[in-house]
Amino acid sequence: MGYKVAIVGATGNVGREMLNILDERGFPADEVVALASRRSQGTEVSFGDRTLKVKPLDQYDFSDTDICLMSAGGTVSKEWSPKIGAAGCVVIDNSSAWRYDAEVPLIVPEVNADAIKGFAKKNIIANPNCSTAQLVVALKPLHDVATIKRVVVSTYQSVSGAGKEAMDELFTQTRAVFVNDPIVMEKFTKRIAFNLIPHIDVFMEDGYTKEEWKVMAETKKILDPKIKLTCTAVRVPVFISHSESVNIEFEKAITADEARDILREAPGCLVIDNPEENQYITPYEATGEDATYISRIREDATVENGLNLWVVSDNLRKGAALNAVQIAEVLVNRKLIQPRKQAA
């Protein structure tokens, strides 16, 4: 007997990717339901070789549904996740709405799967920010060996992290440059075509953006509250995959070769690091893949026990949909939930 799974936000970038990944990984679902707002009602989405008709969220009864993968934004999640959880369905939420709630586990399965046991308080589990997910996958195995003191990270985030309209804006603006049309800005504060924007989410009082704060706060919650982290988050004219330049200061000595060996064995990591052969990862090559890729591993001579890394991953997959499905797999594999139809 398999599980009944609902996808909320099934017509968005991440929702569609969730459907793909559930099918690719053979998740034990007997039934998958696609949900979205009323304006998307009747839209068709693909699930394997099947086509699902989208149903409206506000008319759906969750009482016989086991898992809800939620990717409809923070406002929708704030309203609906508690109701869905109260109906006995476990919500795995991709928005930032629940990440900082002490009663909601924030999970990256390769890093802190054991923390999932606290989910029953609200029946909600949070998926981290896309940039945080790949970062902690790379940091965790190194932290276990040499204890990280401080991290300086600059992110180079693709436009798909801001949704389908953002991808359309990059495409439209790029075309406009070539045909000499006016550049129209709707989704971003500045032109994104052939440009970089050091501004993701809103600015806070201390001069950091909310995105930069999220990376710091979530790394502390998932990995270790003692780690000091500072972040600069930048939007770049790339469609899919986020890249990160990561500088790490450790308590104990660690060489680049040791780090390479540790990361090669680490779950979810794939090391591509042979500069002489021009072997290093780029966002284009990481797109559509599940791994967190790590390249340019080298020692930083300006601090004691310092390393630099280049970390790249598909933000729609490990940064969002894949991580959510992996959380659902942890629930199933650890027998933390049972199919409700079977129980009935």
C-alpha cells in the first residue's frame, strides 16, 4: 500500500520539478494530486507518463492525504500549512514561512536527518533556502572533521530562484538587447540581462538583505549555532543553478587534499576539481543534476586553517524539489508515517 501525496503549487517551477522527482525516484505513492490556486484550476501538469489536472487548493480535503509538498510561497503556507497539518497530513514546506519556528524541523537529509523526529508537534517540516541547502551539504563533512569557526560566502544565484516570471524577464530582456527593444523591468529592481544585481529579497536595517540573513540563520539551525557566517547574495543572468564562492576558517588544521578526500566520500557531494584539465563545475553543467558539486578546493594562506571552495547545485532540485522529496523519503524509510488508507 503506497502513500497519497499532494503537491501545492504544482504549476510553478518547483512544483513541476517535485512531480518529476517523485516519478524519477520511484517514490511509493499510489496517488499524486496536483493542487494550485483557482486561477490554475484545470491546467494540466505531467507526472511520469501521466497527465494530472490541477485542482483548487481551497476545495481539497486533506483528511486521507499522507504528505503535502508545499511550494506556493510563504503567504499561502502560513495560512494553509497549519490547517493541513491539523488534518493529519505532514507538510513539507519550501517557503521561508516556518524555517525559523523552534517547533518546526529544518532538514537537509545528508546533514541533519535525525532532527526530523520533532515534526509531529505541528506536522510541518521546513525545506531550507536554496542557497543554504547546497552550502550545508558541502560544509557538514568538513565541519565533522575540522570544526568550522567562520564562513564567508558570496552567492551567484540564478533567476529561476525568483520564479517563472523571473526566467521570462531574463529571456525577454536578453532578446531586447539584441533587437534594440526597450528593456522592461518588472520582477527585478535593475536590468538582469548582461548584468548582476547584489540584491535578493528585501534590505534589512543592518544593510544585509533578507536572503543573506536566511543563509546565516539557517546554517546555524541546521549545522551548528556556533558557526559565524557572513553572506553576500547576488542575482546573476543564469537560468538555473546557484553557485557559491565559500571561504572557510577551521579550528583544526585541514589541507586541500584532505578536504578533497573527505568531500569525495560525503553523501550528496560530487568533487570535480582538476584545474590543469579545466575540470571544474559551472551552473550550466549542474542543471538537471542532483549532486552538490564542489570545485576549486584550495588552501587560504591569509588565515590559519583556511580553505576556499566553489559550490554549485541545481537550485530547483537540491535547492528545493529534490530536498523536499528526500525529506519525504526519510519519513517513509524511518517508518515515521504510515499510509492512512491502510490504517483505516
